[in-house]
Amino acid sequence: MNQQQQSKNSYGWPIALIIGFMCLIAMSDALKGVFIPVFKQVFKVENTEMGFLLTVSSIGYIVGTYFCGHLCDKYGQKKIIIAGGSMMIIALPLIVMSSSYYMLLFGLLIMNFGAAFIALGINTLIPLIMVSFQAVLMNFVHFAYGFGSTLTQLKVGALIYDGVSWQTIYIGMGIFACSLVVLSFFIKIPVVEKAEVHKPISKKELFKNPLLYTYILCLGFYVCAEMAIGSWFINYLKEVFAFNEKSSGLYSAMFFGGLTIGRLFGGFITEKIGYIKTVNICLGINMILFPIGILLKINGIYLISLTGLFCSIVFPTVILTVSYVFKETKTYATGIIVTLVSTMAMMGNMLIGFINDKISVSFGFSIIGVFYALSFLASLYIYKSKGVEIEKQRRGIIT
């Protein structure tokens, strides 16, 4: 603890590195959404194949998270982050030189496997960097992700419109990834102390608790909505309203911009109003805004972009309350929730791709409104069951 305080100044470079890697993951995620119309044209595939591509990418992330969880304690965050960055670099030539849809699929699978290593490495590294600074740093890391996504959506759409190839953009991302990996070897990263031994977890009791499944549904449907907008919004604007890459990229960037601003300032509002109550309000607003945006057609596109602002606090806030609801099993519960939420998001993307092809792109995209409504209902159940108790515990810990 003393040592941590003495070396405050030495945390500048590790923090800069974390933010850099978070921006890299954001770029990787955002590019998939931007390039869906391009990939469809280049590889002569339909929306169902694009939905499958997003599904395979998610599988890569889920499997990567599972393996990384076992390796992180053994090898340390620095090695895990470097390994993740290296895997993303290895994947890039496969993507750039793809001569078929399946080669592209394999490249994106490896890229997301590496991204999972980086994400888990960062999330377990943050608690080692200045205890008093953790909350601010965690918010800023989420802000960095949103900023990276917004900038990517905004700039890449304009670059494609100006005639820059998708391969060139991926090469630029590869140069950025190489720079971060090289810097990692020279930057001193804090080392994890051995974790304390905990009492055995009562897994049976956890699985009997209906709140576990409510948490999975709340976050699962929410992440389905957020990921679907990130992945399918540009495709929706192009196919339904014939927008070009530049204008559709702008509306998509507005969504991620709202997500970014909300993550930077939303924490202060959440602290005042209450955790689950704020989540209810935000999901309730999006449950109304999104369908209105769909019904107004071209005049309501900005309302769909505006839902990003109210999405911002949902995931980190709900995850934060897990430790209050599942006290003895909080780590195990979080692992189950995140894994199944990722699986639901993967299936949601696949469903939208299938509906886009079999019914229409407009109807497929409107399913996101149902995701928001189901997430809201689940969060309302959590609030009625545990909302007051969570706030009492939280205030008891603070005072």
C-alpha cells in the first residue's frame, strides 16, 4: 500500500497503455459494423452470413475469455495483454488478404480471441493501479472504449466514402496494434499478489436463485440491443434509406458518442439517484425512444442515435450491483452472468441477420425495440426485489 503511494508517478505509462489497448479493442469492434455492407458486396454474401460472422466473432471472444481466466493468475496481466495484442496482429494478414468469406471468418475469430485476452487483462489490472483512483480509472477506460468506437465509426465511414479500401484501414489498425505491443515490453506493469483462499462456493444455491436468471436476462437483452445497433445500424441506413457510408457513419458515430459522454458523466447521476433506479429510467427511455425512431422512419433516425446516451451506464452499473446481491458467490456469479450474456448477444445478432434476409431489414432492425423492453422488465424485477437493499448496503459501505 505504501509502495503503491510512493510510485504514483510510475502509473502514468501503464494507464496510457491500458487506454491505448482499450481503443484498439474499440476499433476492432466498430470496424465489423462499418464493414458489413462492404463485406456483403466484396464476398457476395447476404445478411444471414453477416449475422453468422458476428456470431463466430462473439464465440472467439467467449472462448478467449474462458481460457484467459485460467491463464491470467499464472502468467500475469502484462504477458496476457501482450499475447492478446500479438494474436490480433497475427489475425490481420488473414483478414486483409482474405480471398473468401471463410478466410475472413477465421481471421475475425482469431482477432476476437486476442481481444478477449486484452479485455480481461485490463479489467484485472485496474485494481492494481492506485486503489483510491480505481473508480475514476474504470470510468475513464469505458470512456476510452466509447471514444475509440465513435472516432472509428466517424472517420472510417468518411474514408470509405473517399475511396480508401477496407484493407488499408485494417493495415492502419495493425500498425497501431504493433506499436502498443512493442511499447508493452518497455512499460513496467504492476504485478498481482496471490489471491486469498476463499470458502467453497455454494453453486447449487446460486442456481436456485431466480435473481441470477433475471440478471442474465436484463443484461443479455440490453447487450443484444447495444451490439445490434453497433453492428446493424449502418446496414439499416444504407438498405432502407439509401444513405452513403459518410452519412450513415455519422449517425452511428452519434450513437457511440452518446455512449461515450454518458459513461464519462453518468456515474455521478447514478450515485445520486440510485443504481438500479437509474438503470430502470435509462432502459425505460430507450424502450420509448427506439420504437418512435423506427415509426418516424427517416425523421426519427436521430432518436435511434440518442439511445446511445441512455445505454451508457446500464452494463457497468448492473455488473456493479452483482456484488451486493450475490455476496458470497459474487465472482462466480459475475462469470456466469457475463458468459451467458455474451452468448445471448451472439444469438441476437444472428437472429437479426436471419430476419433481415427472410422478412426485411427494416423489420429485423426494429427487433432491437423488443430487446430494450425485455431488458427493462427484467431490471424492474431486480429493482422491486433488491433495489432498496442494494442502496442500503451501498450507503452503509460509504458511511
